[in-house]
Amino acid sequence: MIQQTDKQERGRSGHDQGHRRLQARPLPQDPEPTHEIRVPAVEPARPPAASERPVNGKPHHRNFHPEQDSLYAALDLGTNNCRLLVAQPTRPGQFRVVDAFSRIVRLGEGLGASGRLSDGAMQRSVEALRVCAAKIAARNIRRMRLIATEACRAAVNGEDFLGRVTAETGLELEIINRETEARLAVSGCASLIGREARSAVLFDIGGGSSEIAVLRIEGQRSPRLANHITHWTSLPVGVVTLSERHGGRHVTPEIFEDMVREVGGMLADFEAPPAEDLNGVDSGFHMIGTSGTVTTLAGVYLNLPRYDRRQVDGLWMSAEEVTAMQDRLVALDFEARAANPCIGPDRADLVLAGCAILEAIRRRFPASRMRVADRGLREGLLTEMMAADGVWRRSRPRPPFQRSK
């Protein structure tokens, strides 16, 4: 039984009615469109939505050859970013990214104060989605799923905006609920949770909300790791909302601690097992972070001259290293943060709010180390669609007939 503490969660397949703030997960750069990602095969938990119907008139069937007409597209429109991946299945449980797009659109800018998506934010997002639509149209896509998260969930004009998106770009996006978002994040990052792990905490620090999932892996490990989620929550806070409330440009150590305490107060209501029950001697405990905050932190830690996903994704950082990097960023002024190649001016006002959310999570779930994931919802979407089509199944030859004696 999965437990959650979001009192406003409605559990509808589409979007929620309860008012929340914003959502997204800013990632530094999209992966190069030639790398291969290993993800575990999972089974979908629901029937295909309108936004993931087969495209180009191709019927959905389970038995086909991955090398033939097997491109899949996944789009995630969040509070801060618009991101697209186009991928082709390869070896069992893996796929090759053949095209990618990421643009900071700040769809949820000012949403916390007004409750509405602003004209400027919607225009920026539509322009980015036009690029995505062109990329999808240029390829022979077998199946796609296009989702929107917290900004469209929370805004009173969120549905109207998605109607405009369809009219102007031809793309039909669905607003997913918070539990689906948590499950997709786990599915996308599952291959980073080692076989030795008996428990894990995975978190996704977004632009307007932050999802946390607790996993207990007892007995046989399910191919769909999301089946091991025992507790989850969606906090009504993200890097955009927190920085708008406290100021993101000029952050003193005192302001940083105020942000940590605010998020810590929200986490106090999360009825998850205490850290000592998860992080035992033989637990193989994993703390996994998927967000622009943790990938940025890792890039700064590695002192990269330019963000490189290949060096960041899957990186382990000790608790001491994470603390040192947070302290280093707090000590920098806005201009110095903006000048860092792994942060840049677009995220310089958001990164410390993300670090404050991360610190609150670390205090709630102390761990000796943290693993960094530059993957998430899009990878989870791709994995579920490919698994549903059976692209990784291998037909077993029948044994030769033997006449019984």
C-alpha cells in the first residue's frame, strides 16, 4: 500500500483539483543525441492516454522488430523547462537518444502570486513547443507521450493554455497527477538503484513542487521498481516558488537557513519511516536526487568547464562533499554564480533555493552519500511506452520435438 501526505491529492487520471504552487525540474543541458541509456523494463500502470496514442496511423501491437519504425518521443513541460527526448530501443532495457531539446521557459513565473500563467510565460512556452512539434514531425515516431506538470495543474488557466498549445502547435499535452509524476521519476532513475539496495529515497526538486518517494525492496525485486514505492509526498514548493518568496539573487546564510526551515516544516508532515529504519547496516540504502539542483551541484563539484551529462549522471557524492558544495554556492554572489558554466545566468537565482530544499531533505533522511541522476520523467515515459510495446521481449525458440519412448 502506497501512503502519501498530500491532503489535496485527488487521484484522478488527468489532473488534480487541489490548488498547489508550481512544478518543474530544471536540468542543465540535454544529453547528446547519440548516447545510450540503460533503464529497467517496466509495465504501464494504466491504459494509454490520448497524448500517447500511436502516431502516423500506425496501429499498436506488441510484436514488432525494434529496428523498424521504433522511434518514441517523450515531452515534459514543467514550471521552468520544456524538454523533449526522441529515442530508439536497443538492447533489452536500454534505448538510444537520437534527438533532444531543452529550453528554459519559466512557465510558472509569478504563478504563486497570481494563480495564473502569464501571457509572456505562455508565449515563451508555445515557442519552445513549436520547436518540439517540428522535431517530432520530422521523424517517423511510433508512439509519443506529452505531459505537463505542476504549473498547468495549479494555474486556473492551465487547461485553456493547453488548448492554445494544441491549436498553435498540434501537440496534445496531458496534465498528470502527482502520484504519476513520482512514479515516472522512479521509473526513469531505477537503473541507478543498485541490486544490493533494500531501501531507497528518491527525490525530484522541481520548479514549483518537489516529489519524494520511499522504496522498500523486500524479497524479489520487481522489474517495475515503482512497485516498491511504500510512501510518497509532493511538497508544494520548488526552486521557482521558494526563490520568489525569499529572493534568489541575494541570498545570505541566514536567508538560506530560513528556506531550509520552511521546507523542513513541510517535511515534518511526511509520514515516512524514520531514517534509521531505512539506512540500516545491510540495507544498501540509496539516496537518489534527480533535478537541476543536484546535477548543477555535481557539475560544480567536478569543476567542469562545460556541463557534461556523461560525467554527472550516476555520480556518487559523499555527504561532506554535498555540504561543501552548498556552502561554496551560498558564499558566491549572484554574478559569480551566473559566471559558473554549470549554473549560468538563467539558473543563478534558482540554485540556492534548490540547495535549501535539498538540505531539508538530507536532514529528514540523513545518508552518507547521494547519487546524482540526470534523468527523470522523460526517461520514465520512454521506458513505459517501450515496455508496453514489448520491444525488449525476445522470442524463445521452441525445443526440438522429441518422441516419447
